[in-house]
Amino acid sequence: MNVALWVVAGLLAAAFLAAGFMKLAQPRPKLVAAGMGYAEDFSDGAIKGIGTLEVLGALGLILPAVLDTATVLVPLAALGLFLVMAGAVVVHIRRHEPFVPPLVLGLLALFVAVLRFGTYSL
């Protein structure tokens, strides 16, 4: 199960790093033009804040465990990413947009958080 947790955490980290850096690198109008309509509902600062949370959460899933320092940050990062995705699901449902991708990412983050807080803590 520990290997499965590492695989899931690695995949989540890759997904959130990509999504977060995209939000940090692209201006809001360009995100909207690329099909991310939800960005219309947020200010530029909010989009950059969400991107920052995603990047920090991705780093928090991997670095503490790899460095064997403050490993309690791994489940906390996973919990934080779950909360970000819970908000994303609400926004997408409200906008009548597909909500399954953030739902899946959120549930995977919750899976990592629960097991890393519990039986498979680092």
C-alpha cells in the first residue's frame, strides 16, 4: 500500500505542478481563451493564489517525505489539495461545467491524506 500511496502522490504532484504553474504563468484572459471559463469568476490575484496553492501542495506531497523532514506536511498538503479541489467542484457545478476531473483529483488527495495521517504515516 505504501507503494500505491507514493504512486498516487507522485501523479497528484505532477498534475498539480502543471496546473499551478500554468495558472502562475498565463494571464487570466489567456486561461479563459484556452477553455478555462471558471477563470472569468475570479480576479487575477485569486487565480495566481490558486496556482500558488497548487504548486505548494504538490511540493508538500513529495519533498517532506523524500527529505525525511517534517513528514506531517505530506498529509496536510494532501488535505489542502482536497479542499482546493472541493472548491473547484463547487465552482464547476455552479457554472454547469464538467466537474469529474477535480472530483477525481480531490478524492485521490483525500485518499493520500487519510492513509498518511493513519496507518501508513511516514
